[in-house]
Amino acid sequence: MSRRTHGGPARTGRSRATAALLATLTCGAALVSCSTNSGGDSGAASIAPRATPPDTSRFSGTPPSALASAASSIIGSARASASAAASSLSAAASEFEASVSADTARASAQAQAELKKVQGPGNARSDVAMTGMPRAKTGGLLAVLVNITNNTDRTASYAVQIDFKNADGKVVETRFVGAENLKPGQRAQPVAISRQPTQPQLTPVLAKAQRY
């Protein structure tokens, strides 16, 4: 009995000291383990980093938008339409000029030859008048309808010279038309066509008219 009483407190003190030491070692191991895991130990389990979107502020240029694509499509369509319209207009102009030339080529050559003999404005200016033709009907060409009326009492032929002048009054182009064997009171309407570009704008002027 006396031995148990005497040794009990000593053993209890040692047990408590041992437990405290073990607790300290356990906490130290835990701290070391946490520190090792945070340091990226290859043997410890790790959590994969979450993917992050790219930083668009570092990109260069501007990505195409639906509005830009639509605008590009509209511009391309407009250019194609303008090109088609220009081709159509050119074809219409050629067709109109061909139809007129087929009817007046010989008369024009005859009129030019006849007017070479004439000094001054000629003797038939009062029998000739001009009317402008709408460009919509001429394929965009500048053309005038030359109205020739035989106001005499006998059959006559006519030679007419049309000058196309610019804004300064300078003659840029000259065309000849004519009509042959018009009976008294009869009218002919040849067409004088300018082959110059539409710009700058020209003005047709009756230069000579000769009855022969």
C-alpha cells in the first residue's frame, strides 16, 4: 500500500509530460505537412488550377462584326450593280448610234461634200431647227434631232452642219447631216450625235444649212 501511494504521483507526472511532448510533436508534424503541401511537394495531392479566359486587351486589331460584314456585302453589291449599269448604258449607246448611222451615213457624207462649197451660214437656216433628245433614249449620248423642212415650192436637198461647243464657245466636234429630194412641205429628221465624253457638257449649234 505504501509503495503505490509513494509512486503514484511520479508516474502521473511523467505520463502528463509524455503526453504533452507527443502533442507538441504531432502539431509540429502537422505544421511541417501543411508547409510541405503548400510548397508544391510532388508526392502530395494537388488541386488543378481553374482555366481562365485570355486577356483580350493584349490582342491587336479589331475582330470583324456582323455590321462590318453586311456593309462590305452592300458595297460589293453596289459596285457590281454600277458596273452592270455602265455596261448596259454603253451597249445602249452603241446600239442607238449604229441604228442612226445606218440610215444617215451616206447622207452625211453627201452633206459634208456639199458644204465645202459654201461660204458663210448657207441659204437654208430658216428651214432647219434642232430638238435635243433625252439621254435615256440615246444610251447617254448627246444627240439632237435636226428638223429639216422644205419650205419652197420645188423639190430640194439639204446639207446641214452642227457644231458642238464647250463652255468657252470653242468647237470641239462637228457633225454633218442631210436630206435628199424633199418635196415641197416635206420634212426630214436626221440625228446628229456627239461622240465626245458626257463631261464637260457640250452645246449643239447650227453652223450651216444649205439647200441645193
